[in-house]
Amino acid sequence: MKLEDLPKHHAVLIENSERDTVGVVLFQELQQQSPAHRFFNHKILDIDMARNIITWAQTPYNDDRVALVSFNTIGLEAQNALLKILEEPRPNVRFILLTSNRANLIGTVLSRVYILNERTKNNELLNEAEKFLSTPFNLRMKLPYIIDNISRIEKINGKERKDKEAIRIFVLALVTTLQKSKSDTKYIEETLEVASYVPDPSSSGKALMEYLSLLLPQTTI
């Protein structure tokens, strides 16, 4: 997921079962745009955290700012506290709410945000990551999804280039899958490092995927 894919709304709610991975990807993009953006990342978002978000949003600032608020669960008090600022935000402040389960959100909060459900898309990505890791080393680069992923083209300013963001998101999905299978931490750390190399102009997405196909152990979930 990229920031440019999100609707231009003052408050967007993304429901994604892998909120940690998605949060990291989105905030990396936000940091490249401006240091004024803020990442509020909490498993449980309580009233104190909500007040911190409100204080940040109400602090005068000339340029546009985005609050990326990621949580697994959120308390009722916190939701009620955030209602007003979601309903009447400052002109230059936007909110991206990211949760793994929107079921605990009250109706009045849901009515004030644009809901984007990425669960199905994300599950498909994780399924492909699981398939990659469960495939023998010599066959991984022949998987249809991998062939398509490393050959994708995107247009930027009228110019075509390989879509490295798609590769990076897949590599991060591999990290999640390795964590689920309780793989050795050395493989998780190395895969995270590979993800950081992908955006580099001098890097080759195909070469990095070939490296991971030989490095990572064959696993089952």
C-alpha cells in the first residue's frame, strides 16, 4: 500500500490484519515527505494516548501534517475523546487510522472516517509469502507471483521503471510469515535488511529476491 492509493479524506480508517507491517511502510513514506508527520503506534490506545494525539493535532503549525494512528484495540474513553477532532479537524491536519480489527470501534467514530478494507488483499499477499517459503529453494523464482512481482512496471513523471515498492511490500510479508513460523531471528533480521535495500536506485529487485530464495529456510505455517 502507498500513500497515493489512499483517498483524499481528512480521516481514513484502514483495516488490515498486519497493521505493524503496513504502519512501517506508510510511515517510511511519510518521513520522506516531512518530519512534521507523526506515528502513534500502540497495541492498546487509551485515553492518555488519545489526549496526546489531540494535543499534537491542536498545536499550531503552518504546513500540512498527517497523524498515522495504529492500534489493535482502543478504549471507549479514547474514542469519545477523539470524536471531536475527527469531526472538526484543523484545516492542515489529516488522520490515517490503522487497526487490525474495526469491530471494537463505535458507530460514531466509523461515521466520521473513510473506511478502506485491505484485509482481503493483505491475506492474498501473506498466502503468496507462505507459498514462497514452503517451496523448495530451486523453484521459488519460478513461482508465477514472483515472476510477475519482479517484472512489474510503474510510471513516475511519465517515465517507466521497475515497481520496487511491490517487491519491498512482499519482502515485508516474508518477515511476517517468518515470525509466525518462529524462524531463527537471523533470517528475520536479514530479510528486514533486504527490505531496506530494495528502494536504493542501485539495487536489483530480482537479485535481492534471488538472494532470499537461497537464504531463507523452507518452512510451513
